[in-house]
Amino acid sequence: METFLSDIRGQFGEYYDTLVAITPRLLIALVLLVVFWYISYYVKRLSTSRLQKNMNDSLLASFFARLIGSLIFILGLLFVLRFWGLTGMVGSILAGAGITAFVIGFALKDIGENFLAGILLAFKRPFRIGDTIEIVGVQGRVVALNLRDTQIKTFDGKDVYMPNGTIVKSPLTNFTIDGFLRHGFDINIPAKSDYDALLKQIEIEVNKVEGVLKGRRKTSIQVKDISGGTVVITILFWVDTFTKRVPATHVKNKVMLTIQKLVDSW
């Protein structure tokens, strides 16, 4: 019994001596790891601020900033492992990175697809924050761009998180990418009217509405149908979606009400 207890005390003594010997290196390694984490976090924040000012692209700036911060932390982790004398482990990590990436990529194929699609959209994408788009039947305004999904706010107030993989693979309609959007509506004009004079007056009234573009993108009035003595015309006009002073929806409402009053009083 005494021999057994003596062996246990000897083993605990060895463990204690080993722990005392490695404690300073362990503390230094932990401090170094915290320092590298702080440096990576600070560099990421600084890079985000600087890149957003210079690139005028929040998504791409955020992507580069995260990439820089992650590289700094990974280099710091490798340095800590070398400090501990785990050079072989560092080599094993680097050698196994390809196999690990393959296994994770196969297991999380959909997530990896959306992530890669997010990177692709970060460099070259068919929309910006605030654009009005339609994809796979969802129409709304782009609220946020992430590396995994894109947040779209529909016109009835719903938030749709569209996977980036779906965006890359599906046809997409952007209504406001160049800032110009054409609105149109149909209206019936009374029979036996002075059609030429009425159409001319309609064009004048449309152009009077604040926010309606003139010049190269001018108002167009087309006869759509004649049925039962009634003439149906289509009124087409352009608005600038980049102008925040007069929203495009307000311009359309104003034009429709103005023309309806004109036709009623004709």
C-alpha cells in the first residue's frame, strides 16, 4: 500500500513539476494569442474604415478587411505554435488544410456555394444597396449584402434573405441600376374628343410634374386600343431614382392624379 501511494505521489510530483515548467511558456503563448487577436481586430476595423472611404463599396471593403484580419490572426496562431516548439504540428496543419477544406466543402456544399457566390458578387454584382430588383418572383429593395445571402425588403414590408448562390444562378432584373426608371399607365379618354389637342395637353401636364425627366428620356404617349368608341392610351414617362428629394413613387402618383383630373375636366 505504501509503495502504491509513493508511486502516486511521485507521479503527481512529476505532473506538478511539468506544469510549473510550462506555465510561463503557456502564459506567454496566451498573451501572444490575445495580442495577435487584438491586432487583427484593430487592423480589420481600421481597414474597413479606410477601404470604405477609398472604394465607396461597403461590401467589398468589409470583405477585404475581414480577409486581412483573418490572415493576421492565422499568422499569429502559427507563430504561437512555433514558440511552443510545435513545428511539426504547424507542418501538419498546413499539410492537412487541403484535405480538411475538401471534407468541409463536401459536407457543407450549399454553404460553401453561397459563400463563394458572395465573394463573386462582392467583386462584380448586378446591384447595389438601395436598388430595386426582382429575382425568382421576389421584388423589393436591396437592404444589405452579405457573403452568404442578400437581404431584400419587399414593398409589403417583408425581409427576404436570398441565398447568393440563387442570385448568381438565376435571371435578375434591376430596375434602378443606372438611376433611370420608366413608369407607365393606361387611361381612357372620352369619345369624340379633340384627340390631338388632348394628347398634347396630357404631355404638357406630365412634364409639369416635378421629378419627370425631359430631354433624351422624354414623355411618350401611345394609342393602345380603340374599343366601343373609347380610346385607350398609354402614358410613359421617366424618373430619376437617385434623386431623394422627390421619390419615384410620389412622382408616379402625382402624374396619374393630374392626368385623371385633366381627362375628367376635358
